[in-house]
Amino acid sequence: MRRVDWRGVTSFNELTQRQAISALYDVCSSSNWAVRVAAARPFADDAALLNRADLILAELTEADLDEALDGHPRIGDRPDNPASAREQSGVSGAADTVLAELRRCNQAYEEKFGHVYLVFADGRPADELLGILTERMHNDPMTERRVMRMELGKINRKRLQQMLTPAAEFQVVDL
């Protein structure tokens, strides 16, 4: 948990290398991404951190992306971390029929593409996420990997912004 006196990017710059990598790994579970972003410190401001994080994400290998995907639960499953719980909050309370269809489509997606369906959920309702999933099933694997990388970038940016938020403004979500 962050210190009460957290000052955003300034405090992030002051973390030890190990602490910074750990904080970044909570954002994106690609160890290569976390190590490289941490090594780029100090950052002048939030924008510099976000831009470097985006650049490093664009350079990740397919294996690095697969590692990052391992940190994301399926849409509709019970999230196993506070960030995913916040992001998938719009799914809670969805009708059983929508959740059942989401599970079915998640399985079909994984069979087709070989990885979990990743989308910038950000509180969107289950039926909207199901519609996006259904639409993305029409993508070819190469297109879908590009889309997935863009969605991961959106998730990373939102999580980084949350990480930089002063502790007094940060809301904890119980699992």
C-alpha cells in the first residue's frame, strides 16, 4: 500500500528499483515492461511516464504480451485483484443469461485466438462488453493481437494514472 504522503510521480521516482518494479508489475504483469519502465526513471511528470510506458508496450514481444495477459481474469469471472475489480465493476449485477453468454463467448474467443479476451472494461456493462467480444470474433489473429495490444495500452494508462493518484484520493475496492 502506498504511503499517506504519496506525491504521484515524484514519490514513484523515489522508490527503490525493486519497489518501482513491483508497483509497475501490479499495473501490467509483463516483467519486461515493468523492469524497462522502472529503469527509465526519473520521470519529469505524469505524461513522461505514460509516454514511456506506451513506447515500451509497443516494443514488447509476443511472449511478453502473453505474460501480461496472464495477469487479467476473464471478463465476467470474479476479479482476483483490486484493479480488475474496479475495471469490471459494470459486469457485476448483470443478468445470468448475459453472464452465461459471456462465458460461452470467452471460451470461443480463447479457442480461436489462444489467449484471454482483453478489453478496456472501465466500468462498462456486461452486455456492451459482450457486444465488443462478438464483434472482435470476426478479426483475424494478427488484427486481434494489434487490437489486444491497444486495449492493454488503455488499461495500463488507466492503472498508471490510478497509481499516481495521491493516496488520499485513492479508493480501495474489496474483492
